[in-house]
Amino acid sequence: RDGRFYRYLHDAVDSPAPARTRCRPSRMWRVAALLHHWQQGRVAPALGERRAGSVSVVIPVYNERESILRTLELCRRRAARPSELEIVVVDGGSTDGTAEALVEEAAAAEDGCPTLRVLSARGGRGHALRAGAEAARGELLLMLHAECAPPPAFDELCAQTLADPAVALGAFSFRIDRGSFAKAPPRGIGFVERFANARARAPFFMPYGDQGLHVRAADLGEAGGVPAVAIMEDVVLVRRLLAAGARASPPRQLLVRDEAVECSGRRWEQHGVVRVTVLNQLFMLAHGLGFSPDDIYTAYYGKPPPTAAAGA
């Protein structure tokens, strides 16, 4: 209706065939897939009732074309029940072709693969996560960063964690992908992992968003949803959920699994282990002292956060 369909149809015919995977059809089926999924509305997301026991993965993304496509492939391969999985990717206004690649990926998905839905939401990662969580149909939500890979059978692991009524919030352990470094991993990477995994457990109870936070959609809604902020949304969300869990009867708490989410080492390689670690702690201190997420975003990125807006 707005020209997007014909553009993707043209690209599907003229572009080289993608690498074969168990969840991607050969080129001869791509045009048929585009027609079918356009008619079924799978390219554009729509709100629906949550499916009991189902898992939705919510991934915010901004200028991460290569990383997000790799993460999507790993989600397909590692899901215990891929046909029952929903993946909601929320683009924050990418300028590198990320959004276009995601729409084509959603249209080309075949039966037996996770349902991929693509949304847009500006304003920073908190706004994107909030939009994705509200649109997701799963009863259980796994929030994943675009450059992070979940552990094998992650959907079953999330379901096992949240089947325990004593759990308010689940998280995975943290590991850095040694294969993501262009050269040898920098010194101190092991310390970063140990520090993150210690921080996530008692007595600190502070996992970050790159540890695959997972929660019941109902509990997230009762806690006010994902904070609509540009940065530090994971810290605010963890505190909200654990505070709500402490007030519950009986009390509910955080459970950090031994299985690990594996994250790209790109930022430590680009900026150095010491610099990244010190900045992270300074921003945590600033947040604790009352600086707003917008102020912290501006200090971190050197520019103000984008204006919030959302859409399909």
C-alpha cells in the first residue's frame, strides 16, 4: 500500500540467494513467502492475546544489522521449541539498513520457525523494550540485547525459572564471546565476567540487561512495565521487580541461572577494559545520586537522547 511491498518484492527477485539455514527458504520460495506473510500481516505487528506458557524474545536494536541477524539465527538454532517462539525486534531508527533487513527476514520466515515481528520505537533502549514488551504475545518475556546470544534451550530455561512461584525475575550468567575479538582478547576480560556474575547475585542482586532478563508479562505489567527511559532501564526495572517481589506474599526473589548469555566483546576491544568498567560504575553512581537517564545518556553518547516515538 505504501510501496514497501513492491520494493521488497523487487529485492527478493533480484538479490542473491541467502545462505541456507534450517529456517530460511531458498530464493525460489521467497516471493511466495513475501506474498503469504504480507497477506497474513506478519510483516507488520499487531497486538493479540498472550498465549499461555509461551515465550517472547524482545530485542531492541539500533544500527546493528550484522549483529541482529546473527542473534536471530542463534535464537532459531538454540530454541527448544522454535515453532512456538515469538521474537519481537524493535528498531530505534537505524540508518544502516537494519530495519529493511529485519522486515525482509520476517517476510521470508517459513513454517516451523519462530514468528519474527518488527516494530519501531525511538527514544532509547527503554522506550524500545517497553514497546516490544507491550506488543509481545508471550506469557513469558525474555529481554535480549542485539549483540548477545542466548544459551541452548533458552526458552525452556526461562519457562523453568518462571514456573517457580518464588521467583520474581530470572537472569542468566554473563560471558563474553572470545571469538568476537579481532585479535587476542584484552587482559581483564575474565575479571569483567567474574565481576558481572558476582554483582548479579547475593548480596547485590543487580543483573544488567545483557544477562537476558526474563519475567512474566503479568508481573511486568503490575510493576509498571519497562521504564520508558533512554538508558539505565535495566537497573530501574530490576529494582522495581525485586521491590514488588519483596512485597508479595509469600515474597519472590531473583534467580540467576548458571547457563550464560554470551555477549560480543566489541565495546571492550574498542574502548578498553578499564575505561568501559570505570565508566559503567561512574554512570551507576550518577544514577544513584539522582542524575536523570537523559543526563547519563548525553554523557555516555555525547548527544541528547532521540525524541520518543513509536510505530509499526
